[in-house]
Amino acid sequence: MFLPNLRNEKGAVYPVAIVFFLSALMLLSHTLTVYAIQYKTYDGLENMHRHATIQLLKDIEQNKIPE
């Protein structure tokens, strides 16, 4: 056998633990990446909407258009 430690219970726990922790790490990094992309998207849309509102208010003020 290539790894004699895997023959008993204590030796078999290590590879399972490593796979579990690597899976958890990959899931966490994926979740954080998706959240960061979503945050940047919503932040950009909010900034664009704010600038459009400010521009619209400036246009209304310059043209003296009643609301």
C-alpha cells in the first residue's frame, strides 16, 4: 500500500479533513468573489443614478421648468 497510515482510522481522517477544508476554502472564496462583483455592480448603478438625478435637477434649475 502506498500510504500505510491510511490502514487505520486515525490515518484516514487527515485526507478527509484536508479535502473538507479545501472545499470550504474554495466555497468561501467563491462566495466572497461573487459578493464583491455584486457590490461593485450595485455601487456603480447607484452612482450613475445619483449623477443623473443631479444633472436633471441642474437642468430644471437652469430652464426654470416647474415640477
